[in-house]
Amino acid sequence: MNFVRVSRTIGLTIPIKIGLWQLCDTEILNYDRCADWNARTYPANITNVEFFGPPDFIRISQSLEIVAFVFYVIAAALLLTGLTQRSMGLLFFGSSISMFITVVFTSSTIGLFAVQGKSSHIGYLSSAWWIALVALCISLITAISLFILSFYIQPLNINNTNDKNTTNEKMFYSFPPYSSDVYLTQQ
């Protein structure tokens, strides 16, 4: 990835790689310092031939992508739980997390592209661009489905199968979880 730095009227392209922990300058002797764990240097005479640095998916990924993915998993779990339990509160909270992360992630990705432009450096940051596009689609689907579901989810009808003369018995519903911890009171 290259950032464009403008000094007066001269435009310079500086090769910068966004790593998981730091920004790495790859111009100095073509040495990729992002390949080292935690930016530590290792001696050249390492006898362990199995160590080639961190895997590529860690080297090229951004921390924002990883955090966004974790929050998307949490939001998806909340949305699925809200759909199965017909809870508007869980659906709203899950969609709020999803949309908040989408806005943050998309704005940061667009902010990176605004500096250099995608047309001048095609192929850089493409994984972040596609993840942001998928996140935007997920958020739009979530918003539309929540709007549609808001018309269908209504308060559950209470089917009181208990005798009204008895006390301290549970109330039963027609939908899961079928009972609650709310006890009938004597009328």
C-alpha cells in the first residue's frame, strides 16, 4: 500500500505496509519489518528452518478487520438469538453493533483510499475493501429485515391454562419458552 505525501507541489509515493501492530516502511533495503513478530529482529543464523515469520494472513491483515470480525460474530449471535426468541431488544442491539462496526470500518477504509485513490494503485488493500463491502451488504440486509420483522413481531398472547383460583402457579405461553418465572396472583 502506498501513501501519497505532498510536499509543496511535488507528489511522492512512499511504500507503506499496514501490519497487525504497526505501519511498516518497505522502502528501506526492501526489508519487510512487518514479517517479524512484535517488531523484534531475529539473527540471520537461525538454525530453525521452520520459522519463516508470522503467517501471511497475520502479516497482511489489519487490526481493525480482526476487531470488526469479532464484533460481527457477536452481532450475528445476537441477531440469531433475537430471531429465534422473537425479541426486538436483541434484534435492535445486534443490528446496532453490526451497523456501528460497519460505519467505523467503512469510513476507515474509505479514509485510506481517499489519500491515494484506488485507480492509481489498483490491488492495494483489496481484502479490506471487499470485507467492507460485505459488511455494508450485511448491514443493509439487517436493516431491511429488521424493518420487515418489526411488523410481524408482536407481544405474545398469554394462554392461561391454570385455574384462576390457585396461586403461585406459572403462566404458560403459546410460543417458546412456554412458561416463565412470573407467577399468577390470586384474583
